[in-house]
Amino acid sequence: MAWAQHQTDFYNKVWSSVQKVARDIGVSAEIIFAQLALESNWGRSELTRTANNFGGIKAVGDQPYVIRRTREVFNGVSQYINARFRRYDSVQEGIEGYGKFITDNPRYRPFIGATSIEAELTAIQASGYATDPQYSTKLRRVIDNMPFQNSGAGSATNPTGNSFLDSLQNGIIDFAFTDNGAQMGEIIGNATETVTGPFKWLSDTFTMRNGSRLISIVIGIALIIVAIVVLANSSDSLKLEAPSPVGA
């Protein structure tokens, strides 16, 4: 399902911060993104707009706060209450606040220690992060509608999920939009009419710049990328657990 514009705008606003927090605490970026999207109504809730609180984080002690009406489910009954929510000074601080909340609370240790998105969904539901009994189902729905499902990284325009591949792709794109890229495209010419699969973005990039299909470059780079992807995928099983959080 294609995203609406407000969903794409939200993604562009938070994704880099989400990736950083995901790496810091050791969970999948997709599930953090899904939580923030769901909790903030894709960045459109009053709490998010006025207090940079994307995760519905409650305030404790003398933390800065705002009072907002919220829906909770108690003993299967939905009701509205007024609650104190944490106020943050920026988008970055708000998303980092989510990460701190997770690591500071011992009840989220199973969530941090989970080794797959499915395990994370089960753990976050069991942790009581939200009182909604359908919380994990709703998170899964957000994740399934994302333009990629690669844990930890990626983007709406570049779903590689690997920072090295991101750099490689961006470097090639930069080259394609220089005079050198144009000259090389004209030298190689229209070697083929169509490049399909994961490398179509490369062909399309050069086509936009000089109308050429650089199949010979694609073949060479494809072999490198395939090897990197295989290594990257095989490393998923070696995911390091984050240090045990210090609970309040």
C-alpha cells in the first residue's frame, strides 16, 4: 500500500534519528518507527506538535511536562484520562527520549534482547508499553506497509538497509550527475534496453542524466553488491545485545 504524503513527510522527518536510536539500544528501526508513527498519529498529534513527544512518554518527577487527554484501556474497558506527558525541546531529543525510556526501564529488557521483529512485537506487547490489547497487531500493520522491511537502516528511496551500501549507491548517483558520468554513459552507449531487479535504480540514475544504460558498470558493481548483501544478511544472526539497561 502506497504511503500518503503525510506519512512520507513523517518518515523524512524522523528516520535518521530512529536509525540512531535503534543502533544505540539494539532493536529494529522498523519497530521504533512503527511505534512513533502509531503513538504520534504520524506526527500529527497535538502532543507531538507542541511537545516533540513521539512515543507517548509519560513525565515522572520534576521532568518538563504537558497535560493531555489520552485513551487508556483498563480491564478491557476504554476510557479517557488526563495525564502528564514528557515535553522535549526538539525532534531529536524527543526520539532519543524514547530510547532512554526503553533502556531505563527493566521491564523492556526482553524487548531489547529480542532477535527478530516478531519477537520484538511479542515483547513490546507483553511489556505493557501500551494498554491497547491490539498494540502489536497495529505495529505490524505499520511495518508491513513500510516501503522496505530491512532491520536497522534504509530509506524510502534507498531500501538497502546497509550504511555501506547507502554510501556506495549515493557515490554512484553523485558520479552519474557529473560530466564524467555523462561522458562515460555516451561512450558505453545503449548496451541494453532494460535493467531489472535491485539494480534498476542505477540504470535509471544514468538514464536521467545522459539517456544511456550502463550495463557494463552495472554488472561489475552488481557482483560487488551481491557479495556485500550476502555478508550483511549472514551477519544478522550475530546481532549484539545492548548492555543491560539500568532501571529506575
